[in-house]
Amino acid sequence: MGRDTPLRALVNGGNTASSPIEPARNQLGCGDLNLPIERDRHLARTSGVRATVWTPDKLLSSYA
């Protein structure tokens, strides 16, 4: 039960320091918010790699 599942990470807001409600108020959907969450999960499973989220979307880039 203590596993950090993708859904649990999304519900917790990832590394945004907020719940998904605040990004949603700013019109950032769960799919967009999931991009930096999955990047962070990938980095936690690997070592010696660098991963970024490239986007022209200014709102998403503020969370990435």
C-alpha cells in the first residue's frame, strides 16, 4: 500500500507542492501534469541520466 503509484503521485500533485486542483484551476489537465511526474519517476528509477520536459506551453513549463 505504501507504493508510490502513478495515480498516487498525481493525486499528491507530484513535485508541484500543491494538489492537482490548483493546476486545474489554471487550465493544466491531469495529462499535462503527469508528464513531469513520470519524468521524476523515471529519474528515481535510473542513474546517470538527465531527463527534461520540453514544451512551448508556458503554464506546463512552469511545472516541468
